[in-house]
Amino acid sequence: MLCTVELDEEIAALEASLGPRVPQQQSRYGVHSPTRADRDNLDSVVAAAIGGDNSATEQLLIFLRPLVMRYCRAKLGRLPRSFASADDVAQEVCVAVFRALPTYQQLGRPFLSFVYGIAAHKIADVHRANSRDKSDPIADTPDTISTEDGPEQITLRHELVERTGALLQTLTPRQREILVMRIVMGMSAQETAEIVGTTAEAIRVAQHRALNRLRKTLARH
């Protein structure tokens, strides 16, 4: 089980330890330290962060947080009554990335692939924990009318999720991952390629084949 309070305190301490950002052209570690991280200069920001540049580390975390959060929400958003919210998991991922920076080695693999690998492990932990405990604690009876979905809407939504999940199981794990990134998360082919470790053209081909397979499966049923 994840603890939001401890994570919040840990991240606050992490950010405080970074100290104020000082604009600079080159850090004392000999690596150019950009003032803001983006996809174009990500490798140089990572290199500076590995070297101990606090400003680069801060900018790297600022850049990663929305990407990781969007990924975790896409993976956990439909999980019923999970112990941990997607935002909690995203915080854990960012902390794990921060801790791994001193020993991370740039060996040609995209850094985002490394980050999403950590996120995938954290998400798998949540799924395992959720499958072990089926308890469904509720609060006291509310005094006001609830605007949440009723039993019928919940049942229909669960049926849709089950049908969609069964349909996706006809794809390979790689095809499912690509469709989630491209369609659910709205990532571009290039962004997905950087995470998967291939080319944008290969991503488009894989997506096209995956969608064709889904269409054929639907047509058979």
C-alpha cells in the first residue's frame, strides 16, 4: 500500500534539497545545464543531473511529472477502488527516478524508456495489491443525494471494461502498449517510439496492424 502523506513529505524534502536554481551556461561538472528541460535537450539535462547538477535535476523532474502522471492515470484510471491513486503512483515513480540518477548510465537507450519501465513496475505492484484484497470500505451514510453512478450505470461500465479488456487480449502485449500510448494517452508516434525503443514508422505500422486485428475480431463476433 502506498502512503500519500509520506510521499508528499519525501518529495517536499527532495525539492527543498535541490535549492534555488541558478542560471548557468555550464555546470562545474562540465555538462551544459539548460534552464528548462524538453524533449529536444532531454539527454543533456539527464547528463547534467547525473553529474549532480541540482538545477538540471529540478528541471528533469518538472518535465517528467506530467508525462508520468498521464501514463499512470491511463493505466490505473479504471481500476476499481485501488488502494493508491494514479497520482500517488506517479509520485513514487518520480522519487524512484531521482534515487536512480546517481547510478544511471546512458547507454544509448532512451531515458524515457527507463522512466516508463519504473512506472510499469509500480503499476504492476498496485494491480497485484488490488487483486489480493477485495474489501470495499465505505464511509457513513451520506446526508445528501449522491450524484455518483447508480448500480445500473456501474454494471454497464464494468461490462464495457470487461468486453474491451477481452478484446485487447487478442493483441500482443506490445500492440496493447502502443495503442494505450497512442490512443488513450494521445502520444505522438515519435514519443511512443522513444519509450518503446523503435522508430516512429514502426509504431505506425504496429498500430495499423493492431487496429486491423481488432476490426477482424469484432467482425467475427
